[in-house]
Amino acid sequence: MSSTATQQKLGFKFGRNGVHSSRTMMLAEISELFHGRPASATAAQYKEDIEVFNVLHKPTEKSRQLTWRHLVDLYGMDTDIPLFRVFRRLWDSDESARTLLACQYLYHPKHQQTNFDTDVTPLHPGSLQGFDCMDQNGDGYLTIKELSRRNDCVEDASDRGLDSSTRTTLILDHLDADRDLKVSKREFSIWNEMQKQ
């Protein structure tokens, strides 16, 4: 698989659209939009705020529709997308970090192209190494406690990924909060693929 193909598999977006070509993160718009809604707000509620209630003060119906489409292209705007769900939760935690958070999110693998909850073929040989050993209850998910058994289940230290930063652990924790802090096989595979980069 080529470097570009690998990046696309992880969810990176190529082409003329996105933050790289638009030269905007729409930070003012996202700040205003999130100010009026809780982290649990749905895509339909955000869309209604923009197109019906015009909370972003756009002059025409067409500009409101275009704004919504651009926000969806940049951020996803749907809590069914795991990365957006994490982003939205973290947004409320530290106001001074919002610009950096938005920047990190927009340069993260794009959410639309990656289904984190599907059990799929591993991304590279060995990316699921140790998963079955750690999955003590056999439910197909790893709890944070089960993840801590990685030393016992993976022989090659270079494949353990234990030197990853606290940030990675926090992202996994936030990403899986809706499943009682459990990591799916797909998430585990993607995490290991990212450790190999």
C-alpha cells in the first residue's frame, strides 16, 4: 500500500477541499455555535441553529446553507462521529485551549472516512497483536484495565506502544466514554497503526 493509500485508509483527506485549501478553521463560527448548545447536541440541532435561527448572522439563506456545509466538511458536526464527539466534549473543558484544539482536530485523520466501531481487517500485520490475549472476557472490546495487560500479551517491546503519551491515553478514554471506556478492535488497530508511523 502506498503512503497516500495508507493515509487515506487512516482517514486523511486529500484534494481541493478542507482546511488546507480553505485557509480557515471557522473558529468564530464554531465558537458561537457551540456557545448555545450542550456537547450532546445533534447535527440536526446545529443545522437548525444556522439555517433557521441564523445564530451566525449570515445575510442570506444561501450563505447559511454554505456555512453549514463547510462546517460539516471541516468538523463533521455529528456526535455519531467519534472524533467530533471527543472534540466537542473537550471544547468545554478549557476555553483558552480552543484554538489549539481546533487546529489539532482539523489536522487529525478525517472522521468521515473512518468507521471506528467496525470490526475490520487489521491495517498492517501485527496491528491486532495481543488483542485476544488482553480481551479477558471475550466481548471484542478492551477496557482500560485490559489494555494495561499489553506487556504480558505482546512479546516484542517495539510493538507494545507503551511509551505513547498521556494524550493518546486520554483520547482513547474520551473516545470510548460512551462504551464505558472500552476500545474496539478497529480502534485498537488504528491506534497501533499510528504508533508505527
